[in-house]
Amino acid sequence: MATTTSDDIKKLENQLLELQKENNGLLKIISHDIRSPFNKIHAFIQLMKMEEDNLNTNQLEYLDNMHIAVMSGLELVRNMHDVKVVEDDKMDIKKEQCDLNLIITKAIQNFDPLAELKNTRVHFNSNCKNPLVLADPYYLQRAIENVISNAVKFTSESKPINVELKLEDKIYSISFTNFGQNIPMEELDLLFKKFSKLSPKPTKGEGSSGLGLFLTHKFLEKMDGEIFYQNQEKGMTTFVIQLPS
């Protein structure tokens, strides 16, 4: 039986370091070099849409589908980068007082173009004045955007998406409700696991990597928050983010 020597262990350690370097190099390509052509394609789509009076119905539909594909690609690139940051425990959390009304509004605005492509809107209702939480503004907005993205992808076309902020017992609750396919009870354990794919599918061919909810869960953990699925009546899906006031 062969004996493992210290030289063998050192060799394996060096090989592991080389693989890690290659992995980090690939991540750099994904997070920067691949994002650049997606952004260029997105810009060209926007320019073409400015000439929509000269395009027929089929051509406009092709542009909408291209727009959805590009947005899905950009989201995947960003999520893959964030997964690496989370798994390497390199999240640079910088907590400060964050206005939830402002951050939720910004997150919704970022998804207005995608919602319009599905002939829907994200409605926001808040009765909270100056709802301040101690959190990292970047990661908090990313967490909220991931849930909104999920709602837009899986909502039925022309159905509204409702976001509501409430304060109860010193806990801020943000609920996100969309109308579409329910999540089967037997799949609920998979909701916040990395790369998990559930039986409900995006309703307009959007990409779904199974990373958004996983990342949201991880982001909120670092800010003393949580996310959970709230079972709803048939045809409704609600996720709730909770944060201490």
C-alpha cells in the first residue's frame, strides 16, 4: 500500500491553489468580460425600439424576446458573481440606516421595463413613515430585487404584482405577491437551496438559475433578517422578507 508523503501533500496543495486561481480567473471573465457584450446588445435593443414606428408586430415581439433574454443573462452573471462572494465569505457588509420605502421603490423601478414586457406592473403600498432599518444598502436592495425578479418571471401575463410594507411588533415585513402557478408543497424544502429548479416555470421564457432566492436568504442572514414563503390560495404566491426595526 502506497504511503502519502509530505511532498505528495504539498504537491496536492499546489494543484489546489492553481485550480483556485483558474476558478477566480473564470469568475473575473464572467463578471466583467461577459457582462460587457450583454450591455451592448441591450443598448442596441433600446436604439431599435426608438424606431418602433418603422417595425411590424412580429419584429417588435422579437425585440421584446431579445430584451428578456439579455436581462436574464445579465441577472445570471450578477448572481454567479454574488454566489462566489457568498461562498468565499467575502461579503463586505457595511450596515447603516436604510429607508425601506426608498430602497423598495428603487428596486421596483429597476424592473419596470421587464414588467412592461409582460404587460404588468409592480404596485407598492406602504403605510410606514421613515421606515429605517440597520442594513447594508447594496445587499438589502439586491435581496429585494431578487424577490421582485422572481415575481415578475413567474407571474401570469397582465396580472399585477403587489408589494406591501408593514410594521408589526417592531418587525418590518415586506410581502411580494404574484399571480400564477402555485409552488407544490413537496418542493418547499428546495426554495432557498442553490441551483434548485422547481416545477413552476417562468411564463415568458425567462431564464431561471435557482440562485436568486438562495442569495436573498444568504444576504438577509448577514443583516439579521429572513425570508419565507407564505402559502396562499390557488393561483397566488407570496414571499415575505422580515427585518428588525
